[in-house]
Amino acid sequence: MSGLGLYKLRERLKRRWFSFWCRGILSTPPLPQSNGDAQFVTVSMVSHRDLMMYLVAVKSFHHWLGGGRVVVLNDGSLTPQDLALLDTHLAPARIVRLNEVEHGRCPTGGCWERLLLIADYVADHYVIQVDSDTVTLDSLPEVLAAIRENRSFTLGTGMGRQITTMTEVCTAMKAYKDDHIQVIAEQSFSGLRDYRTLKYVRGCAGFAGFAAGSFSRARVEAFSGEMTGILGERWRQWGSEQVASNFIVANSPCAGVLPHPRYMNFAPDIPYEGSAFLHFIGTHRFKNNVYVRKAADVIRQLKTTARRS
């Protein structure tokens, strides 16, 4: 077996292990039903293999934030049993199939359907993208303030703790020798017609808030169309949607980056005990069993709250 094949096998086994140890999420109460006046809408793309992870993510997030509606983008792998579980725990969540999302001038796959679905909702709603591999551990006052004040936000990264000009990002990234599409795209921003007047943030699309009315589908398609003209088929590679999400957030009025390390991508060498929100991104997802332990903490908390109510 090749190194890549062995890595994929280990990841599958770790996901199954996570699902086994966190199956207690199925014994927690369903989310309270929201009305038509919900403060926000959460949008997540969900797969069969990540269903238990997603239930931990969405239930822990709504436990601390409350008041939101749930939209699930089915990547095509959810089984009838999966859909029944979602109906039990999240009703009345809206389930959208991948092929129901129009692409326009944007690529297919690579999470583009997620951003385009958000574009369809954001005209009338504050929308929060929540990845399945996230856990909310405490109150989120910064997110509540962003919703209340209708400001967009994103999760910061090691190279993206503030919104800056696109010119600065393009210049800085020229020094990097990396063939990843995000780096290539950022190095190519100077090819955009209005790049000198635009902003950008090297954030993480795994957790991002989009203010109501902050952008349109036409804006996404125009940006994607320009980037396709610059990069050709490379723009269809996985990772280009994160570039678009970063662009959309950065150019929204009064947008900001959530404070680190209260909101962070988990890494074993960075202190995380005081974090309220953790994103267990692929590279370090299952390191040191932190993800499982934090998910188990959430499950116990949800059960304790239910007993008290």
C-alpha cells in the first residue's frame, strides 16, 4: 500500500473511532425549533462519513448561540438513515442536495456549492458557515455582536489575523514557493481589474459569518470569472472556494477576524485550553485525542443541561 493509501486508511479508522466514542450525541435533546424570525442561518456541507462529527458541531454551536435555523447541504452521500437522524435532531432543518445549487460561472465541487448556497441566503439572512469538524466549548460574545451589528467575520489563521489590502497580500505571497491553489491565486491577485482597491484576509472558511446583504451571487461569480481568466483550469482545484470566501468576507462592510486563540484552528503545539471554539482541521484533527475529549465534554454538557431543564 502506498503512503497516501495508508494515510487514508488511518483517517477512515480514526473517523470511525470518533463516531463510536461520540455516539452519545444521539442521546442529547434535539435542537429547539426556531421560528421565521431566527437571528441567523447556519449552513454546513455534510457527508455520511462526518455525520456524527456534524451533530457534535451543530449542537454545540447552537447550544451556546441559540436562535438560529439550520441548513444542511447534502454532499450526495447521506443515506436515508442519515436523513432520518437529521430530521430527529435538527427538525425543521432544510436539506439541500448538491445538484440543486446553480453554479453560474463558478467551479463545481471543492465546496463551491456551499458558498453559492450561502449567497442565495445572505440577501435576507445573516449566514454562518460551520464546518463539521468544529466544536463550540463556551459562549461566543464576539459572534453574537457580529450578528447583532450585521458584520461579517472569519476564523483567523497563522497568516491571517487581520484584514488587509489585496496589494499587501499579493506582494507578501510572491515570496512563497508553494504550488497550492490558494498560494497561486493570492500571488495572482494583481491580475484582477480592481485589485488595488480591494481587501483580503487569509482566513479559514471553516467558520465564517456573512452579514445580511453583504454580497450577492453576482459578486461571487464575477470574482470567480476573473480568477478563471487569470488561472484557467487551475481555479477549479480544491481550495479555490476558500480564497473566494476570504475575499467576500474581507470586502464586506466593517468585517473582522475573530480573536485568536479564543477562536482557533487546533494545533498540538498551540495552547487551546482557553478556547471557546476549535476547528479540528485535517492535518492535526485526531492528534493526541483532543478532538474526541472535547466532543465528549460537549456531549456531557448537553446532557447535563437537559437534565436541569
